[in-house]
Amino acid sequence: MNDYYPPWGFYYKVEFIGLNQNKNDVRFQTVSGLSVEYDMEEFKEGGENRFVHKLPVRTKYADMVLKRGMLTDSEVIKWCLDAFRDRTFLPVNINVILMNEKSESLRTWKVAHAIPKKWSVSDLNASENAIVVETLELAYRYFTIQ
């Protein structure tokens, strides 16, 4: 593989550090929400009417959204249900690992202090021939890139 070309975005795994995941718990159909931006504060300078100064205040991270075909035996879902059913919030760190064709890590996003925010299951419809998809939405503090 030539290092000058961007990597493909379909070969990755998601590790929940501290949960006893099975081999299917690392597989997700989509991962989104790995984004960061600054909150900006506007400052109006007296006598200057052409523009407003915009100053960075703090970083803001989007919620992480994970989608996959529903699993009937999943430590990740047990972790989510503990939060929603029992209000037992156990923050975990998550590694999203992008891999090459040799299963070697190309880039890792280390997500810190993630907790479940929302869990949903796709509609059940007898007139469609579709798999059941579960969606996990997680709040987290920040991520770093390795």
C-alpha cells in the first residue's frame, strides 16, 4: 500500500476498555462523532464597526454514535442497560482503531470517559426484510489521536 493515498474507511474496530467484549462487540457498521470544535466568544471593539473579534473559549466534542446489527449477547449493551435501567454509570475509555489490509493499526482515536446517552433499536416491520440495527449514542469528554 502506498503511504501517499488516504486509507479506506471501512476496516476498523471499536474497543471498550475494561469491558469483557466478545469478538463481535468490536464490530460496528458506522462510527460517527469524532469531531471537535471551539466555542467562540465575540468581542466588540469600541469604534470598530467593520468586524467583531472572535476568540476561542473552550473545545466542544460531538456525541459519538455507533451503529451495528443487533447482538443478543453483548457486554457493551449490558453496560448501556446498566446505565439506563439501574442508573449505574461506569465511564469507559474507547479506542477506535483504523486498520490497513494487514490488520495493522493506521490511526487510533482514544476516546476518554464515555458514558451511554441513548440506545435505540430500528423499527420492527413484518413487511420489510431488514436486519435489526441498534444505535448507541455516547457522551464523552475528549479524544486524542495516535
